Amino acid sequence: MKHFSWLLLSVLLAASLTLGSCGGNQPKKAEKSTNTNTEQQKVDQFNALISYIENSGDLINNKIVPTMIKPEEVHENLSQYLVLDIRKHKDFLKGHIEGAKNIKMSELINYFENDIDPSSFPKIVLVCYTGQSAGFATATLRMLGYDNVYDMKWGMSSWDKTFAKTKWLKNIANTYASKLETTANPKATAGAYPKVLTTKTDGYAILRERAIKMLNDGFKKYTVKNEALFTNGANYYIINYWPEALYSKGHIPGAIQYQPKKSLGRATFLNTLPTNKTVVPYCFTGQHSAFVTAYLNLIGYDAKSLLYGANGFM
């Protein structure tokens, strides 16, 4: 596979770097828990959680995902959109989108709940280095009900070539292009869903508690580099998150094809994912798989996103 189109990159990099701001439903407030341990044990928390997600749009199995926004649109709407830059503060100071606010990933939920009225903005744009960590956070916030949140495609790598050189362009490679296989690997036998245990019993409250922990952990904990999959692939349940026609042309050895936007729900193949092994979804760029990884971890799986997707190894 070729790396992402240089024509696309040139278009994305056209937006100029500037210094210096620039909907959605308002989620319900989580109630204070008065649940006893006995009450928690009686509730199937996984069922309560996944039912809430399904009844709230089933984001990962919805055609709208990944909810990304092009940098050109952001540039044209700086006066209307709220731009939240989740990069390290030292990198933010080196240059950022005009009016962007620098917010730590771990502070996002508190910021949305207490510092702003999210529904007052037509769009809220999360910006990171490459679109991957912002995708992880965007998926989490979307599942909490903030449906006007978007991940800026390619992150700051699409805004200015200086950032692209140190992040995106530095990490794309074809190191393992000759190591792919074309064998179609079967999905695992359907089994049990993961056990979810929090201090809550209500679906939304369970989701919120898990989301807070996950964003506090940060994206890095939920990622893996391609070397690990090519040298120790048996340690992982590798999901090729591409259309089947592309999967058949070559994929990471041992990877199993799952249809994007359709295959990770209870009505399809969610219960074929193991609960005793790390699940690694990979896509073309690492941006879509970041959304999937957020979802899988929220509902109890041990999942890691392959950084840079196929662009990082072929």
C-alpha cells in the first residue's frame, strides 16, 4: 500500500499556522451513587453499559464514525467552533491554531461538565499531533452524549509542515511490507462478554466512571507499535479493520477481518473478541482504530490501537 496520498497531504498542509478561539446534546448529569456492593453485584454492568451505548446511537457501529473534520473547515470557522488542543503544553506554546485552548485529556470531562455549555457551539474540535489521540478522546466524549465533538483529521500534522515532519512523516514506513500474508483467518468462536465492575449500576454512570479513568490514563497506554505485532503476533488478537477486498490483498500475519462500522456489536461479532487477550484493531492511519479502541476499552475489553495503522508498516 502506498502511504497516504501526497496530494492529500499537500492540500491538508495548505492551512497556515497561526498563533493565539477559533451543538450537540447535553448529557445528563451523573447521579451520586448510593449503591451498596450488593446492589452492584446484582446488576450485570456490562449489559447495562452496552445497552445504554446501543440505545444512544451505537457509535462504533454507525456509519458516521469516525467523526472527523477537515482542517480546511476548521480554518474557515475559527470564530464559531471551539478548538481544544490536547497536546503537551510545551508543544502548544510552539504554535497552535488561533484561539485554541490547551486542555489536558484528563481534564476534558470536567471541562465539558463545569466550564462550558457544549451545546452552545456548532462544533467542538479536538486537536492532537496526528489525529489519533484526539480520535480516542472524541469517541469517548461522543459516547457520553457530546455529539458535536469532532477529531481534526491528521491533527496538527495537517495544519503546518513543521509539525508533520516531526510526527506524521517521521513515523510512516514500509518496513514490513514484504511480511504480509493473504491467508483469511477465521474469527474466534463466540464466547462470553467481559465483566465490568464499577461503583455504579446505571448505564450512563457506569460509562462516565470508565471514561474518566480511561482519559486519566491517557492514550499512550492504549496503543501498540507495529513491531510488537510482527514479532509477537500470537500474543494479540489482531483485528484488520478494512473492507474484505483489501484484507485479501495482504494483512498482518494472523489478523482477522472485521467489517468497519458493522461488526463490533452484540448483533454481529462482538462476542468473538477474547476477554483473556489484548485485542488490537488496526486501520489505514490509526485514526479510525483509535475510535474503536476507546469503545472496546469502555465496555471492558483490553484493547490497543496500532499506531499509524498500515501507514506505519507498509
